[in-house]
Amino acid sequence: MNKIETYNKSVYVFRDGQPKLLHIRNYTSSDIEQLINLQRECFPPPYPADLLWNREQLLLHIERFPTGALCAEIDGQIVGSLTAMMTTFDPNHMSHSWAEMTDDGNIGTHEKNGDTLYVVDISVSPSARGLGLGKQMLQATYELVVALKLQRLLGGGRMPGYGAVQHEVSPEHYVDDVLHGKRRDPVIGFLLHCGRTPVAVLPDYLDDEESGNYALLMEWRNPFLQTSGT
Ligand SMILES: CC(C)(COP(=O)(O)OP(=O)(O)OC[C@H]1O[C@@H](n2cnc3c(N)ncnc32)[C@H](O)[C@@H]1OP(=O)(O)O)[C@@H](O)C(=O)NCCC(=O)NCCS
């Protein structure tokens, strides 16, 4: 595996037609206060407050896999963050919860020789949504997948539109409806727009009332490591 230490990129995004310089870079211990405030903004109740990042967890991300600790900054303010770790994908044992995969968000399960980059968390401030920041941060992870010569990016996408209709349709049916344009889901829709494709529906993924505790496992495969027909 290649050794990659840091990620740093500057690109322009557009707010009301006006260019804004966006920096995607690794977060460090001096960013922690801003990251905690961002989490509160991005995951309001009913999302459980104990699932928001605390200082200790953020320090563990920086210590255990600094390359996967990413933030998006505009005008010196952190307006987005994404945390990733590495794992080994086993197609015969796909079922997992967020807590099992990520060691309750402490990423003690990070496998430095794994074949898969796993998205632990992604969020963008409500004040900066729709500018392409989420997509730029995912783009950064795709670049890491290629640079680290990994097989894929993987992550469980919340499906916050599902909770409200869970007594009417199964989660698989709901996802199928989203894929056929019959329903819209804000997170699955976002991930599809960002190039992710569905792998499996995971029950009991997260204590996430809006999603009926389900998630859709979605991947992005390293195009350089695929053989035709796979
Ligand atoms: C999901 C989230 C990260 C999206 O971030 P964002 O910066 O607003 O998204 P972007 O502006 O980068 O959008 C990228 C693409 O997704 C699309 N998209 C964004 N939100 C969408 C939505 N609600 N429904 C459908 N598509 C959506 C955009 O139209 C864009 O598509 P395009 O590039 O083809 O034009 C943000 O809404 C968020 O932080 N939500 C709360 C936290 C959360 O639920 N995180 C996910 C945990 S799994």
C-alpha cells in the first residue's frame, strides 16, 4: 500500500453565482471545537445527541487515521466534515451496525492494511448545503481510494425518508422506489448523485428513528482495479 500522509485541495464552489474558495484538508486537534459545533448543527433531534462526535473521538480519528479525517473550510470556517477508516470487505458477511464497524465511532477497528475505505460520517452545515461540499468531500475519498490502491469506498447511507413510511413498505421496496425515481430520499439521493451505488440494505444500523434504524450500504469501486464485466 502507498503511504499517504495528508490531503489538501482548493477548489471553487458557487453560492448564488458567486465563486467561493473551498479548502478540503485534514482536520487537526485545533479544529475540534468547530467540528463539535458543526455536528450539533447538522444532526438536530431526534438524532441521538450521544452519537455526535466528542473531543476524545475526534482525537482518536486524528491519531488512528489522520488521512481519513477531512474537513471543508470556506472563509476560515469549517462547514463540512468527513471521517473515514479502513476495513476489509467480506461479501459473505456484509451485515454490520455502524457501532460494530466503527468501534462506536472510535475507529479502533481501523485496519491499516484493509482493502476498503469506509465512511464513518459525513455532514455539511445547513448554511452551506447545496454548494457541492458534500460531493467534493466524497470526491476526496475517491481520490484516496485510488491513491491507496484500495478496491472500493463503502459506507452506510442513512435513509431518513423511510421512517415515515416504514409501516407501508419494506426498506428494500423503499430503496427500489428511490432508484426508480418514485420516491425521494435526501441522503440516498445525495449519495446517488455523488456516484455511489447500492450494495445491501442493513437493518439495525444506527439508532436513527428517521431511517427506521435502517441504512443502505453503498459503494464506489476503484475503476482502475475492475476487470470488465464485474
Ligand atoms: C447529505 C449532505 C451531506 C449533503 O451535503 P451537500 O453539501 O448539501 O450536498 P452537495 O451540494 O454536495 O450535493 C451533491 C449532489 O447531491 C445532490 N443532493 C444534495 N442533497 C440532495 C437531496 N436532499 N436529495 C437529492 N439529491 C441531493 C445535489 O443535487 C448534487 O447533485 P449534482 O452534483 O448532480 O448536482 C447534507 O445534507 C447533510 O449534512 N445532511 C445531514 C447529515 C447527514 O444525514 N449525513 C449523512 C449521513 S449517512
